Amino acid sequence: MSRRTVVAGVGMIPFVTPSRTAPYTEMGQEAARKALADAGVEYADVQQAYVGYVYGDSTSGQAAVYGLGHSGIPVVNVNNNCSTGSTALWLARQAIESGAAECVIALGFEQMQRGALTDKWDDRPSPFAKFDEVTREVQGWDESAPMAAQYFGGAGAAYADKYGMSPDVFAQIAVKARRHAANNPYAVFRDPVTVEEVLASPRIFGPLTRLQCCPPTCGAAAAVLCSEEFAKAHGIDASVIIRAQAMATDLPSTFDEADMMKVVGYDMAKAAAKQVYEAAGVGPEDIRVVELHDCFTTNELITYEGLGLTPEGTAEKFIRDGDNTYGGRVVTNPSGGLLSKGHPLGATGLAQCAELVWQLRGQAEARQVDGVRIGLQHNIGLGGAAVVTLYEKVG
């Protein structure tokens, strides 16, 4: 796989709460049309479609893209928990680099219900059974607390205990997320909050309060990928490419080391990032903008270290010094991230892609990070999969 993959076009719609959502078919079509228009191609030019969602019936992907036309192309439905959107992107990129296709679309959407995530099937083994078993052994189980909050809240508590950090530090990430989201018209929550307000919001689990947890969100995003040859033949802007990309799944340490940080994907994210840095010939010190998976404030903090943005045990200083925002070393989640932009599971990875493409093109408006030529994306789904993608501005 030696061909370059061009990100020809991106598109997304404003994310909303479940009470305001349109049907997933409408959301998916709108995001796809925006990406096609951004690329300057027609749906008839697309040779394959990879469509991601977590909550929906089989072939919902076809239902979403059939509104664009009945072209007879392969439509692959993708479900990889919260990394679904970036998994669709990973598959689309492979199709281009392998020569299997010249132009493909990756689309992600989610029409979520209100409330915390839960298992949807109680008559068969849960894919989280092993995760629950380890969590119970490490920290017990609170029947009144949401499942995901117990995982990620436990990871944050483990980090704070390991390094002697006050759990209040996590709240500063929520404040930063809202400050960034204020400049993002696609974000759900754009009003500023203070550390005091974050800490005063209802306690969910461990160090997590409500304002430190991403909300159930509905929305859609898409990306059109193509080969350099296709871009040249169709007059497409080929200035942004996927320089390197890797997906990793759980390692023995996820289950064998009684470490909640590893239960929530620290090691698989670290492994994927290592592959990407080696393939691209860059290091974390070269990164100036990153969209990372901040489903909870605790996960953003441990991911700083998993991606190598700051050495292990130094995330508190990284935050207090302002190195995670504008004017610091690397701007993390200029979009506002999952915490403030929202987290429609199937769309999240492609929304991250859209933000970074806009950053590299210089089209991020008030969110623009100056002088960026590479951008890093991190998207995880428990169960599990971590996808790390490095984008580069060329030419």
C-alpha cells in the first residue's frame, strides 16, 4: 500500500441533543452531500461507501446513502463502538492505498437516545463482560452509576492516586473544552463554565461530575477520499493527505494488570500512536494540533500521555501550564471535543477528521491554529479499537 490518500472533501452537520434530532437518514445524507460538495465531485464518481453507526438496524448505511442515488456501488456497514467513524475512514483509506478504488466516501451518523449508554442485548454474552469482570475486581461495581463512567472514572481515580494529583485538575479540561467550543458553530455546548461550576455539577462516579462527561448526541459527518491521480484528473484540492494511520485492539495488559487506565484503552492507543509516528517519521513533539477522544475529562488527561504529548506523570503540569490550548505547546480539541461538540458515536471519528482538515487548510476560522502542517487524530471504542491518524498538508 504505497499510494497516497487525499482527503478530497469533508462535511458535517451541527450536532444536537436527542430531543432535537432529525432522522439518521436525513442527517447522513446532509453530511455526505456537504463532503461531496467540498470535494467537488458527484456521488456517481464514488466507487465505494463505508458507513458507520452503532445504534441502528443492519443496512442502515444503505438507507442513508440511497438518498444520494442508487448507483449500485458496494456499501459496507461499520460498527466498532465509539471508534466507528474512524474505522470507516480506516477502511476507506485502505481501499484507496491498495488500488481497489479511486474515490470512496466514509460516512458516520448516530441517532442516539437520551441517557447513559447501556447494553442493548440481555439475552447473549456482552462484549464488555471481561471489562466488567476486571473492573469489579479492581474497584467494585456501583449499580447506580453508568457503565462507561465507572470505567473512565476509575481510570481517572487510578491516575490521580498513582501520581498524587488532585482530582480537581480534571475539571480544568471541561472548562477548556467549552472555551474552544464557543468558536465552533457545530458544537452542542458553547456556553462557558468555570471550574467551580464543573465541580458543583452532580457527581457521577469517582472524580467525574456531569459536566465532565460527554452528552448523548445526534449528528453526522463524512469524508471523501481519493487517489492523487483521481484528484489531478478531476481538479480536486489535494493539499491534505493521510500521512499515516493505524488501528490497534486490546492487548493482554488490558485485562491482566488490574489497571483501570489500561482497561479503557491506554495501551492500545499508545501502540497505535507508536505505529503512526514510526510510519510518518515524526514524533509527538512535532504535533501542534490534535483531536483526541475526550469522552470524559479523565480520558483526555491520560491520553495526553498515551499519545506522548507529555511524559508519563506530567499531565497535571501540562494542563496548569496551558500547554494543551492556544498559546501552549499543542492545541487539544480545538473543536471543543466530545465533551462540548458532542459525541454521536458513529460520527465522532469523521467529525475529528473534518476539524483537522479545516485546520490544515486554514479554514477553521476563530478556532484556527497558526502554521500547522500536520494534525493528529485519536479515536477509541471500548471492546476495543483505537484508531490514530496523522494528516499532513502538502504542496
